[in-house]
Amino acid sequence: TMIRVTIRESFGLPLEYSLEKAYPNPFNSSTNISYHLAEAGDANLSIYNILGQKVATLVDDYQTAGYKTVQWNASDYAAGIYFYKLNAGGRTFTKSMTLLK
């Protein structure tokens, strides 16, 4: 009996898609948002206000697989709760963050 096993080694690349907590959070003026892409492909990372209105697009292009971090400079935005949403690999992830002034 032959058993076929496929092993996917990471070689420093993520094995799954994920969206991490913004750091720092809460924040004043800027925060870092990290996400992991298991495969290369189109990625969109956008910021929404509490009313669900898109206020910023941080990433909207084809990206290689890997660990990514982008900084959001929110110095021109009002204090409050914001949501950041990642669409990549046919998946959607959403988390919240708080901007303090």
C-alpha cells in the first residue's frame, strides 16, 4: 500500500491568510497593520469608519506571498473607532481599531 503525502514547507512564508491586530491600538496619529498572504494574488486593505464608509485604501494591487505590514497615518481623521478589512485569496478579514486624539 502506497500512501501519498504532500508536505508544504513554509521556507519563511505563511501557510495561511491572516489579518493581525493593529499596533499600537488604541493609537494616536498612526498605526501599523500586518497581514499574511499564503499565496501571491490580488489584495485589498481598506479602512472604514463606524458608519461603514470607506475612508482610505492602503493596498489595492497584486502582491507576492509573505508577511506584510503597512502604516496608516490617520492624523487627518477624526477620533473614533475604525475597521480595517483585508480581501485576499478569496477570503475577507475584518478587525477594529481606535484612533485617539
